[in-house]
Amino acid sequence: MNSIVYVGMDVHKEQYTICCYSYETDKVEYKQTIPSDYKLVLKYIEQVRSRYDGEVTFVCGYEAGCLGYSLYHQLKEHAVDCKILAPSTMAVTNTHHVKTDKRDAANIARCLAFHTYSEVYVPDNDDNDVKEYIRMRDDQKLYLKKVKQQILAFVLRQGKHFEGGKTYWTIAHLKWLKTLELSDLQRETLNEYLLTYEYLTEKISRFDERIEELASVERYEEKVKHMSCLLGIKTHTALSMIVEVGDFERFEKAPKFASFLGLVPSEDSSDTRVNRYSITKAGNSHLRRLLVEAAQSYTRGNVGHKSVALKQRQKGNPPEVIAYADKANERLRRRFYKMTLNKGVNRNVATTAIARELACFIWGMMTEHVS
């Protein structure tokens, strides 16, 4: 008789807590806490295997977290079936308010056994390397945003107000910052801030050039060009979507893809009562943020208008792809104005709704549903 044993692992930097669950016994057994070494996981599996008669198949799993895909790859190299569980999709027990590593490991084992979870997609090494590079660039962008806030706050504390326009970080604004009348130490402080600002700006510009190079390789080039036909989607966002999602075909329909990004509304309904609330925010928060930023492009401009930059991005793409993108661009911009002007929907709520529908159009383009 072939038995299936589900191994739940609550993994941390220093140690793993492991336990087993099987249908035959219907209970969690063999709980152990071991140092964080995959070799000890393999040893644990062999110890449990020796307690069974006949063939035993092991299915291991752990929550997505600090270890990334490293433990997954280590176990796969030794022919051990391993799953990475998306935490936001796992079934929660009534006793979940008592949280320990052993309880977490037991819950993971049960989720594996009864399939009450969604499995995290594991990209190949090339996609993962590009993803890490892009995320590093985005981290630098967050540092730059923080420095900008610090500069504006510092200037405001000195009682200085920029009156050369409503937009900051223009040539005029930077010139104003460099010529402000301040005490010697205040000027030194501001200059140090500005040096950091310039350093990060140049650094990000260099990263963007490298991302353009990465997007031009054969495996990404066509998809990036197609997705860039959409308003608000440029190389950085397009390549991020491609390497983070991987296989778009794994989503049966467009709403499934939007749900993966956490852009669908949460719901609490029963009988005839239907209540919908804010978006779930379950899934890939990085891509969700990029799509919400891209959706900002639909909040301004005339319906049907195409900028010179957008026309340039669309140049050379198949006519059916351009037609599909134009349809999406026109529909989303019109829908935003209808929600905000005619229905009085909050601007941020409307922008998030546009991001959700934009995700659906991206799914259609990447799965060749453009007709």
C-alpha cells in the first residue's frame, strides 16, 4: 500500500519546526524542531519513512516568506515533492488566535493534505534573477522618495516656500533649492540632502538603462513590446509583470488574474444579503502597486487621444495588438471619467477599479485573447 505523508514546515532563519499528517492516522505526528538546514529535513523524512510499511510518498510544504525559493529548490534537487503555500489563501482554524510554530506547522500539513491553499508559482532562474534586479531598482526608488520628502520637510521647517509653480523637482525648483538663503550649517545640510538626491537619481537612471537591455533579450522582447502598447505601461512595468507572473495561462480567466493581484473587492454575503468592501490586497503587492501607478495615466487626458510617446511604443507591433490596446485605453479612460464625474465615485476608488480592469486587459494580451 502506498501511503502519502504530508510534511508541514514552519520555517525561520534559525530553525524549522516540522510535523507530519496522513489520512490513515488522521492526526499530526512526529513534531520536531531542527536547525535551518535542508539536510536535516531529508534526514527527518527518512526517519519517518522507516516507521511505515510499504511505499511512502512525502509532500512537503512551507509558507512563502523569508526563505524565498531556496528550500524549495534544495528539496527538489533531492527528488522531494515540495510546495510553497500562499499565506493569504490558507485555511484558518478556529484556534488560530493561539499561534505557535508547532501549530503553524500542523496547519500547513493539514492544508497540504486537504488542498486548502493556493500554491506559489516558482519562476525559473532567469526570471527570478531579473525579478530581483527590478525589485532592487524599485527599492532605490523608495529611498529617493524618502529623500525628497526629507528635503521638502527641511525647507519647510526653515520657513521657505517655493512660488515658482505647483510642481516640485523641476529645473526651476532645483535651482531654487540651490540658491536659497540659509545659514552656513543649514546650507551644508541641504547640500548633503541634494547630493543624495542626485546620486540616487543618477543611479536609478542607470538601472533603467539596464532594464531596457534585459527587456530586449529574445525571451522577453515581444511580450514587453506588446504590453507597452497599453497606456501607462512602459518597459519597467511590462518586464516586472512578465517575470513575476511567469505563465499567464495558469489563470483560467481574467478575473482570476485580478484576484491573484489582490485587486478584487472583498465580500461578506449570505442568503440575499450581499456586502462588498475594499480590495482584498491578497497576492502580489509589488505588481498591485505598479498597476495602480499605471492606472494613474487613465485619470487625465482626452478619451481616444494618443500621445507621441504611446504612438512610438506601439510602432512595429501587430495591428490586432494595437487595436486591442487602443480599445482598452479608450474604455478605461472613459470609465474613469464616468465613475468620477457622473457617479461621484472617490478618485482613489475609481483608480483602483481601473487598475483591476487593466490587469484583465493585460491577461487578455498575454494569453492572446486579443480578437
